[in-house]
Amino acid sequence: MSSRKKIGLVGAGNIGGELANLIVQKQLGDVVLYDIPPKENFAKGKALDLEQSQAVNGSDVRVTGTSNWADLAGADVLIITAGIPRKPGQSRDDLVETNLPIIRDVADNAAKHCPDAFAIVISNPLDAMVYELRRRTNKPRAQVVGMAGVLDSSRFALFLSRELQVSIKDIRAMVLGGHGDDMVPVLSNCTVNGIPIRQLMAKDKLAAIVDRTRKGGGEIVGLMGTSAYYAPAASAVAMAESYLLDQRRVLPCAAYLDGEYGYKDLYMGVPVVIGAEGVEQIIQIELDAEEKAMLAKSADSVQKVVDLVKKKS
Ligand code: APR
């Protein structure tokens, strides 16, 4: 048996394929690409295609495709993209009907076959799906996290760097709250290498960038007819890497709140430290009054979807 880490990707679609590609290139561990039985050959084909890139990029990890959950047993990390992506005109919340039974199926299998895995959920509506996965698996909150804030912050940083014409490496930008149109780009903490963003950019320009960030996912759905996959995959891999390599990076992620920021029994985007123990810490930053109000509105939206999910149990 390999002593390399094992990473299970649940869903071998657009994001799943790009996740596998990045993991292979970074050699983070062996990849098992799972999809439902009708897509078994598709998952196997993707895995083989990726393995055939290894002679070129000098990577030695294994990639296998499967529709058998038993092949995911012993996974160190599970990254879950199972579900249907948005189509033009749909909100993330519109996906509850289709994606709730899927996430429940995934949760039951994850609990049975991969009880010790660190689980990163990407399926939408994100905050409600990650809530349900944790509720259903009954895993410790440190072991279940949702990917949204890294992606939303990355979009925010891109738009700021383009507008200011400075390197994206020097942008420090964080988006908190739910992964919906009322997410909260935190201007009070946003800097260009320590220089407060409000000193560098006019109010109206900043407001336009905040608006574009909030609708960033929808902009891509409008262009492609399906949702984004390169940036979501890169974001989840940053989280997986922080866990696997015990980097203790501070990343905005959907974490289970038990009183932090004044919210209880809710998953929502907050800054967390991800290390070998999973979500090791939730960092509570000071928000200004306007940001607190925006966070409350965002939490309210998340709660409404969670309530809908709870009613369907
Ligand atoms: N178990 C595992 N995989 C499943 C299941 C299931 N029960 N049901 C569906 N899938 C698979 C589909 O067969 C498909 O291959 O999930 C895969 C999803 O892939 P895509 O349709 O390409 O979607 P993708 O763009 O990868 O997005 C997946 O992430 O960002 C979110 O909104 C997005 O919820 C969507 C998810």
C-alpha cells in the first residue's frame, strides 16, 4: 500500500477534473476520482488521461476512477463537488431540490467509508450543503469545511489588482459571509501590502468592484452556460494543501459557528486557520457597523436555505 496521502474527489465533473489535475501537478497525494455508476467510465477515462500526463510533468502519484465508494476508504481528504451546477438565470439556492438528495447520499457514504477524512464541500448552495453534510455525518466541526471564501476573495483581489494596476500578490482581500449575492467583501481589512484600500481607490470604484465580486459566479455562468471550475478547484486545493502539509494558513472558509461572530448552529464564511487538525481556529476580526449589518443579512439568507433543508428531512 502506498504511503502517500489519499485524496478522494467525489464528483468527476468540471471541478473534479481540475482538482485532480492540480493535485497531480502538486503531487499532494494519490487521487481517487469517484462518480455515480452511469459515469464510471467517464471517471476512469479522466483518471487515465491525467495519469498519461505524468511522464510529461514528472509526477508519480496514482489517479484512479471509480463508482465504488469502497475505493475511497482510508482517504485523508475528501473534496465534494457532487451535484448539478447552475444554469443561466438560476441562483445557487435554486439548486437545493437537486443537490440536497445528492449531498445526503454523499454524506451517508462518507460516514461509512471515510470517517476520518477532512471533508471540503464545494457543492452549492454551499453553506447549506456543508451544514447538511456535517449534520448527517456527525463529524467533528474541525473536519468539515466549505469552500467559498477563498474563491470569492480571489475574485475580489483580481478585480482590485486590475483596477489599481498593481500585482495581485500584494492584494490582501477577504470575503466573508454566505456564498451568495449578499456575501461581505471586508473593506475595513482590505489592503495593498498594508495600505488601506480606501486610501487608494474612490468610493464608487470600490462599490462597483464589490458588486462585481458578489455576482462573480453569475458572470461566469452567463458567459459559459455552466459554473466556474478553474478558480474553485484552485481554491479548494489551497485548503487541502494547508491541511495535508500543516501550513496553518489563514483562509476564509465556510466553518461551523458555535457562537463566533454571534451566530450559532450555522455554516458561514469566516477566517479560519487550517492545519493538520483541520479547522484549528476561527479568527474573530473586528468589523465596522456596516459590515456587521451586511454579515447579519448574509447570515439571514443562509439560515433561510438551511431552514428549507431542515424541513426536507
Ligand atoms: N455522488 C457523486 N457524484 C455525483 C452524484 C452523487 N450522488 N450525483 C451527481 N454527481 C456528479 C455528476 O455525475 C457530475 O459528474 O457530480 C458531478 C458534477 O460535475 P459537473 O456537472 O461538471 O459540475 P461542476 O461544475 O463540477 O460543479 C459541481 O460545485 O460549484 C458547485 O454549483 C456547483 O454544485 C455544483 C458543484
